[in-house]
Amino acid sequence: MAVAFSGGRDSLALLHATVRAAKPLGLSVVALHVHHGLQPQAGDWVRSAIRLCGRWQRQGWPVRLRWHRLVGAPAAGDSIEAWARRERYAALERMAIEEGASLVLLAQHRRDQAETVLLQALRGAGPRGLAAMPRRFERGGIDWARPWLNQPRTAIEHYVQRHRLRPIDDPSNADPRFARSRLRLALWPALEGHFPQAETALVAVAERAWEAAAALVELAESDLRALVDERGLDVAAWQALSPARRANALRHWLAGAPESLVQRLLVELPDRRQGAWPLDVQRRLSCYRGRLRFVEGAPSPRETPTLDLSTPGIHELPQWQGAIEVTAVASGGIGVDALRQVSIAARSGGESFQRAPRTPPRSLKKQYQQAGIAPDERSGPLLWSGDRLLFVPGLGIDARALAAPGAPQCGLRWLLHRSS
């Protein structure tokens, strides 16, 4: 078996307890350590782990260390927390497979679970998100388990003191740039002071949410059996479901698609006889003759991946024979944050556009007609932030997407590269 071992208090205690239990059973334990390359002390932590496991080996304990240094860094706009978590689990999985470990133990405890529930609630998560961390799951042919998920933090602290263990101190745990650190340092003491049972109550929320999420999966699978065949999803039969069951079935069928796409389909699909929606760089959804289906292959020239348009300059879109010009403006623009992840897609019908504040949104067709834009000049790309329309070539910025006064913002202009 293996233990994910950072060297901090929780993982050190778990590794110590696991090795002690494994020895009389004739089992061996591998400590898996990931060097993230994000802290100047990371090299010292590796050396500390080497010394610790070496000392335990000399005492006859069945433990060895395997460590890996991550290569690369978060992409521009990517969350450091999300990048580190994703890369850490990938590295742990590779090392466990190479070491022949069929079980990997993780050291999260009851406070970690309660914090995760709060963070997921603040992100607007549904039952699956509120279920937080599972006690056990399978990935990559390996069982992953959190044996201390019901243990209070104080029990682990007592264990560390009793066995005179010396954990390392990761300064990122107190870095206010990270959401979990802010919650842990600023919010949690006040919450626990006013609600002493907050930790156990939030863990109970996770357990109920897990049950609800499992029930919703069963319902979705039951509904989809009658909705989906080799031709795709029957839109008419799907519309016959209640709104809640429509959303649940669609979310399950799309399995991992952005929530913004789910919400957009819930609004647009009932009124469409045909249309297309980008799903990822290799797939899209196409609706034709009442069937919604996945279309494999590279995106068409009228679909592009998400782009970052928050930086002033000319952003070329060769597949559209044009470019987006972005300029910093004091007013009348789109907020910089909304431009960091912009979806670009062709007009598919049914979109509405608001030309000015306090005017009613109207269909693009009517707005084009009112603006005197000829049909052959309506082929430029539409810019979206999730399910919110931001910009239409020839019409400009949708008034609903205008930034608040004083906020950092940018203006957009479509530049068509006309052939000579």
C-alpha cells in the first residue's frame, strides 16, 4: 500500500500509523511525495522525507520513499490550487502504479471535509459538489481511501505529540491568496466560535449530499434509457420531463461539461429545431431533426476553443478570416474578468441581443435589420462568457455585459480581413 506523504502534520501521522500497523501484518508501505516546485523550501522537504524514511528503515520498519518533481507551472489564468491538485494526483497515480501499490491512503480529516463543503457551497455547487470528498474511490485501477475523514483535527494533533513526530510547516497554508487558507484563518474561527457544532454539521451535509447525488444519478440513468439511442438524445421526449428532471438528465448525459453549457442548452434547446454547440476541442453537440448528438472530430472553422481576450491588442482568428481588437477603455466596455475565458461560436439561431441599457432584448435577426446590416455581413463570430452573450460583430457589446462604472474594462472591435 502507499501513503500520499507531504511531510505535514496530517500525512506524517498517517504514514507513521500505517507503517506501525503494516509491520506485524507483513505488509510494505511506500511513501509517495510530490515536489511541486512552488515553494523555495520544497527541496528541503524532499531531503527531510529521505532522512525520515531512512531512519525508519534502519529501525526495521517496512517503508520506502518514492518522490517526483513536477515539471511546468500553471498556465496564465489557471488557479495555482487547481493546477497543483490536478498534477499532484496524476503524479501520485503514476508512482503508485510503478510501485505496484493497489491502495493509496490520503490524510484528509473531518475539518478538511467541513471546509470543502463550505467552499463548494460558496461556489454554488449542487449535491455532487456538496458531497465533498468521498471516503473511498477508484481511479486508474487503484483504490484511494481517506481513513481519517471522520477523525477530528485534535485527535491527529494528539497523535503527533504522543509519538514526538516533527512535521514540516508549509507556509502556503497561511497564504491569503488561496481560498482555503482565507477560510481557515479568517472565517473558521468565527464560525466555530458562534457555532461549536459547525464541523460535524457540515460533515453531515456532505453525507446527505452524497446520498442525494447518488439518487440523482440513478434517476438520470433511468430517464436516459428512454431518451437516448444510437441516434442521440430525443429532444421531444426530453422536453416532456419536468424541468428538474430535464436538467438532471442533461447534466448526467454530458458528464463533465461546463455548467454554463448545461444552462445554455436548457434555455436554447427547447426552441431549436437545429443548432450546434462547442463541447471541447474535439467534440461538439449538434441538434438535427429532433436529435441531440455528439459529433466527433476537430472543431469546424466556425468554432474555436475558449480564448483569453483580457489583454489589449489584436487577437487573430484565422479560421474566421478576421481578428478581435481589444482596447482598454474607461467606460462602455466589458469587464476584464469576463474576458479571460471567452467562447467564440457561430450564430446558431435564437440568440437575443440588447443594444442599449433599459431597452428590451430582441432577436439578432431583428437587431441586424434595424442596424441595416446586410445578410452577407452577419457571419462574424459571437463572443460568449459562459451562457452570456458579450459581443456581436456589427452590433457591438451587448448592454447586459457592460462593466460597472470604474471597473477595469476593455472595448472590442471586429476586424474582417477582406481578400484583395
